[in-house]
Amino acid sequence: MCTPYYSVNFTFKPPYPQNYCSITETKQNNWLTNNFHNIQWEDGNNEYSKLNELIRTFKLQDAMYYAKGLEKCAVLSDLFIVEFNNLDDLNCPKFCTLWGENEHTCLSFTCSSFPNKPKHLVHCAENKASLFYDWSELYLSTAH
């Protein structure tokens, strides 16, 4: 049986001013902003120095943690000092497959961190997390 879903979202300020970036990095950042996620370099409301404090605050004991992909699981496991289970090991579909099956729901999704983000930009971590959660809740409730 699944435990209740808790979604906690944090946006972090950039690690340094954009003028510290090379011309190539600035071009890449601008392309991502304009074509991928619409998040400006300066967006964010938490300092990176607060990351460990926030993780300790929201880490739940005896909880099962999931992420999609080996690299994400490894990074998150190191940050939280708990094991993250890979949704790929449960044969979780790729995001684009889940998006295709839920396009109407996804297009009506409003990101709590960036509510003014254009709806056609599907690369929203919160939207992806919501779809993966919905899939895993269904999978885990029928697997036992």
C-alpha cells in the first residue's frame, strides 16, 4: 500500500551571477530558457547553501524513495543519505510515453514554482514528478 504523496518544491538561486558564465554557457542558458523550460538564470528563492538544511528538514524516516534513472538515484542517494529506488527497475515508461497518455492533464497542469510558464513547454520537473508519482502509485498498489 502506498503512503500519502508529499510534494515539496524548492527553487534555488543561481550558484553565481550570470556574468561569471562563459559566452558559450550564456548562450546555452539562454537557449534553455527560451526553448526548454522558460526559467530565467536569476529565478529561484533559496540559496544553495541551504540545500543540506532543507534536505535534513524534509527527509522522512522509514519512507521509500524513488527517482527515474540511475544518475538521479545516485545523486539523490548521496544528498539524502538514503537509498533511492530506480523507477526504471519497475519498468516505468519514459516521460514522453506518460505525457502522450495524459496530454490533456499535462496541458492543464500549473507549476507551483513557475505558474506563468507556457503550457506547451512540457519540461517541468514538477509535472514530470507528478506523472511518475501517479504511475508508481498505480504500479505499487497493484504489485502487492
